[in-house]
Amino acid sequence: MQRRTFIKTLSYLGVVSALPFLSAQSFAAPSKAISVDDLPELTGELTLYLGRGEGGLYEDVLNAIKKRNPNFTLRIRRGPTAALANTIMAEAKAGVRQADLFWAVDSGAIGQIVGAGLAQKLPNDLTEQLQSEFRFNDWAPISGRIRTLPYNPTRVTADKVPDDIMALPDSDLSIAWAPAYASFQSFITAMRILEGDDATTKWLKAMNKKAKKYAGELGVVMAVERGEVDVGLANHYYTLRLKSGKPDANLDLAFTKNDAGCLVNASGILALKQSKTATDFMRYLLSKEVQTYLSGEAYEIPLAGQLPPPSGIPSLTEISPPAIDLTKLADLRPTLVLMRNAGVL
Amino acid sequence: MKLGSKNIQKLLTSLVLIAGFTAFQTVANGDVGEHVNHLSDNIKKYEEEVNWLTSKVDGIVTTYQKSGAKAAHPEALMEHWEAVDFHAAIETNYVLIYASIWQGLYAVKGSIDEKSSIADVKAEEAKLNKALWQALGAVKMAAKYQDAGLLAQVKTTEEAPKNSIEALVVIDEKIHSVVAKYAEQLIDTATTMVHDTYLNLFEGVEGELIAIDANLVEDLEKDFNVTLPLAIKNNKSVDEVRDIVTAMSTKLSKAKMLLENKEKNKKDVF
């Protein structure tokens, strides 16, 4: 029998937390989450480039910050994360910096800006609020999402879901995936970094022979729930959201161990100009209230302080994500070339 | 035109009821022209254009009756339509009728190409004329809204919706534009619009929506990925494609209502 690493969600969570094979990783305890009540008032003006995502939840956060700080003006430019990253690069090349801050929905776009040396260094007391795996000199992750294997328990038992992502194509399971989806491509980038291009190409080709393709990862999770396939590849929150709208959904979550299949990716923010207001603005995003809000409303994983994950997902100490520098996920071009060569895109 | 408060109230009510009135940000057929932001100043010109168009259509039909399909040059119908400013005025303000005009143009052309009886051709001409005059009426009403400051300026660049509710409004506009493009027989454009609307807009909404009503999301997923693209691919009639879009529009309205209710009950960040 395959050694399994699964966490059944929701009702089983309490049991799973006690299981011995779910050993804690190196997520050292961050400092306690700071309440907005203890943060300085924001004054002056900032321009934020905001990557699209999470419906209006980021907007809710920004509106709340504005309302709380009447002497603060926030100008926002909205757009797809990748497009805004390219704009920032182009503006820098032209010798102008329009944005003070860049809030991106994925760390790959952050990595692009950091790699170009455009991000400002952050103070230690800010980064220390984050869990140790998520401390970076020049950007702050805001909230996380875990790569998972959603499966249909009426079609497959948990012990049949491999805990090794590289073994998935060799299993007897029918699989759903969304290779055109940005999160999937970040996951393949992580696989390239961890396993190498040859192994990743082999994996993609094997998967391509048996996996059913969907446009997005919510579609993947819905296909699993409908029983079109046994298992899928998707970010964790799609399963939690579907279970919220359909509590009796035939859906559970499995996790691989120490590989790209369990990658914890993050949205994040960076400052393009050195400014106290910009730094303080970031502190608001890492506050207990904002972290709790994003967790409760968007099912994202809080990364600052010692806050619990959304209901239905294990804490980061209970899973085994790979050790990987998230900013390296910016290197998307070779991933796309590799996927095209493998006939996946 | 000066509007009393009662009239403004009526217009506001109508604006809610007539969901088709929306300020489109871009149109597919080249430059929109600044005239669309000054509808009242251009109503006379639009009226002249509609008269000119109906006379051109009638000329083509009369030639067909006298000299046959080849002499009628029915392909000129589209050229005449694309030549007038009224084209952009209706596309930016009421895409539902815009689609009907294209449907009518192709119906007249098709009936001539197929050498249908003159009675059938005239029946299609009558439907086209009706759509053109309806369109003029719609633009006149839009002009009133515009004068009352109730229509947003037509923009040449798109702004990203700020939240799922705004995104649903844009999605509804886009799928009605799909009918228009399909009626224009721009099949690839229509297919791409369905795909892009799903991936760039609906995909961002459904994650939030599924937590409220999973079955509704499932229905719309099928509409976007199977029902609508398949109808286009299989060359279904414009009316059949419109029926699918109308059904989707109803589901989108329900989705909007659900999200608005959720918004009311949403807890504060701080």
C-alpha cells in the first residue's frame, strides 16, 4: 500500500492533527499578530498597483484602511498581476516610478520585480511578523494557498491517493487538471526547480496521456465532485469554497509530501519607493484583523502572527510543503516552453 | 432638454428595468467616434442615416425584384450599415438591438442569395426596418439619459471591475455582445469573446459565488464552456444563441442578487 499523506478535511481535522506522521516542519513561530489598534495612523498619499484577484475582498480591505485613516489618500491602479508587473518593469526602464506599492496575487510576479532590484528593503520588525519560511528582505507575503489533490471519496479511498506527486501519473486514478491556469504553471515551475526539467517533462507527458483538461481549477474541483474523475490538481481554497456552497459535496483533500504537489504559494506586497507610509501600509495588511478577514472570507492561509488556518485545512505545521524560494517562481518562460514541448499547452 | 424630477425618477426606474442600456467601453468595429458622447446633438443626423439606410435596403430589394440577385448586390447592405455613425451609437448603447440589426441585414442578404420569393425578401426587409427604427428609438432614449447625466462616458480603454458584482455587470454586457458578433457572422470573434469573458471575468467571480450557490456556478460553467460555444460552433441560428444568452443573463442576475445580499451581511474588516 502506498504510504499516504492525506488530511481529510472538515470534520476529521481534529483527528488528523494528532496523527504522528504529520510532523511539523520548520515553520518557526512568528511574533504575535499585531492589531490595527496598535498601528500608527496613515497619513499622506500612496499609489498602489493592485493585481486582480479574490473578487472584491482586497478592495474591502483597502476601503477599510482608507476609512480608518481619513488623512490618507490611496490611489489604486488595477489590472492583471502579470500585466502590472510588466508595467512596473517598463516604467523603471523609462526612469519613472509611478507606484509606491505593488500588491500581487502570486509570488511569481513579485519575484520578477525583486529580481530586477526594484523592491525596497523591509524593516526586520515587519518581516518578523511572518512565519519563518515566509520572511524575505524586500517583500512581504500576505496570504497563502496550498497545492492539493482534491479527490472524490465515493470513487477512491484516501489511501489510494499517492503522497508523491511524481507518482501520480503511474496511479490507476483518473485525473483532472487545468494546465493553462496560472497557479498550475507556478506549480510546474516549482517542479522544474525541485526535480529538474527532464523529470518534469516526463511527468507532464505521462499526465497528458491520462488527465482530463479543464479551463480553471474550480472546474477541476467541480469535476472531481461530480465524479467525472477520481482526483484533481488545484489550490486548496476551491475545495473549501465548494464545500461551503454545497456542504454534502463528495470532496476531500489529500496532500503530497515534500514536493511541488504541496507547494505553498502566496500573494504578496512590495514597496517600490522608500517611505514610512508605505511600510506602515504593509503593516495594516499583516494585521490580525486583515489576516483573519482574508482567511475567513477568501479561505486564504494567514501568514502573519500565529493565526489559525481557515476551517477545513490543516495548519502549515501539519503538512510537508517543499523548501523553495517563492520568488524563483517568477521564471515562467522556461516552464511554458517545457509545457509546450511536452504537448500540454 | 430639461427634465423634471418626476421624469428623472421615471428614467431612473427605466434604467433599472432596461438592463440593456449600458455604456460600452469599446466596440469591435474600429473607432467609436466622440459623437457617441453627444447623442442629443447627433439625433437628427442618426435619423437621416436610418432613413438613408432603409432607402438603400429598399433599393436593393427593388433591384432584386426587377433584375435578380446578381444585379441587387446584397453584400452592399453591410457596407452601407458600417458606413454610418448610427452604427456606433446603437452598439455602444443597446447591443441587443444592434444584434437584431445584423441579424436582419444577413436575413435580407441570405434571402436574396437564396433567390427567395419577393414576398419572403420583403418580410425580412420589414423585420430589418423594424430593428432600425427600434434602434433609433433606443438611441433617443439613451440621449435623454445622457443629458440627465445617467450614462457614463464611452471610454476607449477598459477599467478592471473592482469587485464580483461589477464583474457580473460587465459579463452580462459581454455575452450580449457575443450575440451581436455572432449576428455579424464574426464567428471567431464571438467564440473568443465567450472564452475571454469566462477566463478573464467569470473565473474571478465563481470562486466567491460557489461558496453561496454551487449549483448556479455549475450551470453557468456549463453555459460558458459547453452550451454557448457549442451553439456557435454548430452554426445555430442567431435566435437560438440569443436564447442561450438570455438564459445565462437571468442566471447572472440571480448571481448578482446573491452577491449583493452577501455584501449586505459581510462583516467589517476592522
